[in-house]
Amino acid sequence: MRRFLDGLYGAAGLLAGLCTIGVLVSVLAAIIARQLSFNIPGTDAYAGYFMAAAGFLALASTFKHGEHIRVTLLLNSLAPAPSRRLDIFALVVGCLLAAAFAFFSVKLTYDSWQFQDISTSNDATPLWIPQISMAVGTILFLVALLDELVRRTRGLPAASSQQTHE
């Protein structure tokens, strides 16, 4: 299971990297087209879609690698037992918030598909297509938080601290 989850987080991180390249390609295409006096419709919208996808798809991977901003000053100043309890409490709260975020992201994507909502931009993209990355990213983030919560309740160190020592 560990290898599967780590592979899933890694695949999402790789997709996030590819989406970042998509932002670059979209922006460069718009710049080159403008210099050659023609327009490629939707390049600005697609740059935005790729940017959002990169951010959401990277959530789980960056969390598992300890790259999210965490205020550890309080955790480090406590004794090990209270520090562990506070860490678990923070993970439970994070799981609850991530579950709500994932639920409403999936609901938004489903509603956009059901109502055939399209972009108001000149690209007229069905909005459920770029919203899929948000729904998938938030679900993976919830899974990563639950994964870490299970690790911490079992007394295992944070995955990010374990990776730095290997």
C-alpha cells in the first residue's frame, strides 16, 4: 500500500510539473502569436487552467515531502507526547477541511458537467474538464492527510522527516 500511495503522489506531482510546462507553452504561444500579429484564442484561459491544475495536483506530493508551510515553533517547544497530540489534532482538523474541500470540488465539477457550463472566455471550454484537476488534486490531498494521520497515530515519524533521513 505504501508503494502505491507514494506512486500516486509522485504521479500527481509529475502531472503538476507537466501542467507547469503547459502554462509556459500557452504563454509562449500567446507571445509569439502577438509578435506575428495574429491571435490564438484561449491561450490565456488555458494558461490559467494549467496553472490551477499544477497547484491542485501538487498538493499531495508537496505535503508528503514536507514542503507545505507549517509552523513548527510550537511543536518543537513541546515535550514529545504533547507535540505528538497537537500534531495529530492538526492533522484531524486538516482532514476535515480537506474533506470539505474535496467534496465541494467534486460537486462543482459534477454540477458543471450536469449543467453543461462553459467558459465565458473565447475558448468556450466545458468547465468540468479543467475542474477535474481540482477535484482529483483535493481528493489526493485528503488521502495524503489521512495517510499521514494514520502514520502519526501509529507512532511513526512524519513521512517528510523520514525521507530526509533515508
